[in-house]
Amino acid sequence: MKKFVLLFLGLGTITMASFGQQKKIVADKIVGIVGDKIILQSDIHNAIADMSRQGATVPENAECSVMEQALVSKVLMLQAQKDSLPVTDEEVEAELDQRVRYFISQYGTQEALESVAGKTIYQIKDDARESVKESKLAQAMQRKIVDNIKITPTEVKTYFDRYPKDSLPFFESEVELGQIVVYPKASHDLEKYVMDELANYKKQIEAGLISFEQAAKKYSEDPGSKDRGGQYQINRNEKQWDPTFMAAAFRLKEGQISNVIKTKFGYHIIQMVQKNGDDAVIRHILRIPPITDVELNASISKLDSVRAKLIAGTIDFNNAAGKYSDDEQAKYAGPYIISGDGDAYNRIDELDKGIVAMLDKIKVGEYSQPTVFTDERGKKGVRILYLKSKSEPHRLNLKDDYNRISQSALEEKKYQALDKWLKANIPSYYIMIDAETGNCPQLKKFTDAEKATASK
């Protein structure tokens, strides 16, 4: 299973090397050819260096694994071209933009990224465009091969029965947990007070009494940008930003400061630092109107009523969350808290301490009392929790872990289907592998194909 995951993730990875990392770790030489596509030794070494930089565990046979991924990717990409699988220019540009924004976030600013790469953003994207398109084609072919593969309960049991019974993994207690969140609205007087303060900051900045950066460090309530003087690198097409915030920001000219604007996060003033098409560098100051006990008590009362309806059975939890919760996830992805693994099963040690304290007071199937909390943005809210399920600490078993086991079994089945497809299709491609690199055991199917090609 792990091999399958590594292989499939590798096909779609775009590394810093793809974006113009100027230092080659070794002198370039061609270590592989598939059809008319080449694989460079420096690409292999740079990919491994990126794994290390990103904190991933680098296996002892990393060169062999990365070389295998590169060869598979080339074969899939060429087959996708043969099959005329669609990959649009828009998809490629969206991937380029996403990865550039990721690396900007890693290095702090666009200027820092360009300094490290030794190229402008436009040059970085130009250099990476072809490799990104190849990657997207390989992913499309990969999906064509494996996406329709299903798993049956019998196959899941057979897969589980192969586990050595004396080495079954141990799992800590996990909970399936939903929440309904209400964010109290500040009083009109306190909202006006905050707006007046922001307007005063703007006057002071425009009068030259203080810089925007200094004011943000002193007054902003945004923990994500306060220490940077309120600075963010943004793109007009990014969905995580509040639409009102983005619209106000992109209406500004360079150096201009907005009037006070209201978003779902609070009140802001924004300064446009630099604008280049859909990309911009901005600074902002966020102020959140304080919530008093009056507003908190009103929200507690509201959730008390919701809880009473849930207990009486006049509304189910999913509908209640959709109707009453101010939590954005509940509106679009459901009310259950998602774990770091992307599912709804959370280990206790993964949860917020405030949630853990509330869990001690409810049993499976029960709803907590409304409780005041402060979220990661510093906003005060009130929430009730629903404990849908809770597993005891246990060894892996079909009863408690069917979904987890079935997913692993499905991944193995997909890997086997891909491996079968490769063995059947690799011989139809011209393949050359450098003699030193070709000693890797997992490359045997490629070296056998190379020998078959040479003997023709």
C-alpha cells in the first residue's frame, strides 16, 4: 500500500527544482529516456533534496524510487497523448499559479522566491510550464486506469486476513464529532468605535505620523500578518479570501489606502503595496469589535433552543447545523470536524483543548451544553458539540476499522492494476536507462523492456 501511495503522489509533485532552482546538485547527465522524453540526473537529485526540505522522510533507496516515478510518469504522459486525453492550458496555468503561490508563502515574498530561483516569476513559470503539462497528462492517464476500480467486502476481508495477527497496528481512541457554532454580533456602538479607530489610523498614516507597517504591528488583530506589518501576497483568483476584501484591495492603486471595509473577519483598512495583473502585495489592519456578555448570553440562549429541538427530535443534527451554524464548513462540507487525515475520525490528542474538556461531559449520542470559545482568528463564539461515535483504544479489526481497511485494500488493488497496465504497455515504448541507475530492483520491468527494444 505504501508503495502505491508514494508512486501516485510522486506523479503530480512539482518541486522547487521545477521552478528554476538555479543550483544543480550534480553535473547533468541523461539517466533515462522514454520515447522522446529525457530524465536528467540533476532532476532526480533535486527532487530528493526537495523531499528533505519539506520534512519528508527520505528512504535509503530514494534515487531508485524517484527514478521509478519519473519513468512511470513519462510512460503515462505519452500514453495520454496517444489517447488524446484533454488537459487544457487553463488547467496548466492554474497549477502553475497555485504552486508559485505555495513557494511564495514558503519564502515569505515574491522577491525572496525570485532571489532564490535567480529568475522572475514569469521566467519560473515559463521554465516549469512543459513539465507541469506533462504531469497533468500523466495524472489524467493514471485516473483513466484506476478511477473505476471498486472493492468488495469479500476483497476487504481477504486483504485484512493477510495481516500478520501478531503485528496489527494499535489505534488510540477516536471520536466522530460535529459542532454547531454561533458567532455573536457586536453592538452597534462598539462597531462604530472600531470603525472610527481604523479611520483615525488611516489619517495618521496619510499624514506621515506613522507608517502602515508600524500601525499594523501595533494595532492589527490578525495574528497571521501582524508581525509582518500586515503584509500578504494575494491572487485575485484565490478562493480562501473574503470576496469583499479582495474586491476592495484590487480597486486600489499602488500606495493607496482603502476606506474602512467590513468582512466576515471584522473591519479593515487595506494598503496596496504592489499590483501586477491578478497578483498583488497588500498590507491590512484588522480590528475585531469586542463581544460583551450581553451578546454572548444571547448566543447561548439561541443554542439552548437549538439543543432542545435536537433532544426532542424535531430536527436532526445535519439540518440544524445547516440552518443555525455560522461555521463555514458546516454550510458546504458538513458539520463534522475533519481530522488531519481528511476524514471525520479524530484522535483525542488532535483536538482543541477546549473541545476535549467538553467531551468529558457528554456520552455518545448526546449534545453538549452551549460553551463559549475563542477560535484561531481570535473571534469569540459559542458552540454545542454532538458526539456521534467514540472508539476505544484497540488493535486494527474489521468491526471498528472497516473503512480504513477497505481504503487500504482499494489502494493496493489500484496499484496492482497500474502495475499490470505498465507491464503490458511499457514494451511498446523506447526506453533507455543509465547502466548505474538501472541496477535498482524496482526498475526491472523497465530494463527488461529496454533489452527487448535493443534486441529488435
